[in-house]
Amino acid sequence: MNTVRSVISVFLLVLLGLSAAGWVWAGGQPSPKLEGARTMLALCGLMAVGAMAILWRAKDEVPAE
């Protein structure tokens, strides 16, 4: 299970990095586009962090035999 968590975590970290890069890139856009882009990038970053927290807080469920 930890292998799956690690792979998903790497994907989420890449997503978070791309969101940060997009935030910097959006700084050169006109004002209406800047607000919309940064809003969506912030939501994407928050969801990635939330998903990682949920992923690592989950308990491993082992079926009883």
C-alpha cells in the first residue's frame, strides 16, 4: 500500500509544482485573466495538498480471517 501511496504522492507533488509554476506564469497576464488563472491554480494546489493529507491519514484495512 505504501508503494501506491508513494506513486500517487509523486503525482500530486508534480501537480503542485505545476500549479506553482502556473501561478508565476499567470503574473504576466491582463487583470481579468490573472484573477481567474490564479483562482483555479490556488484551488488545484489546495486540492492536491488535501488529497495528499487524506491519502496518508487513511488506515490500511486488513480483512479479518
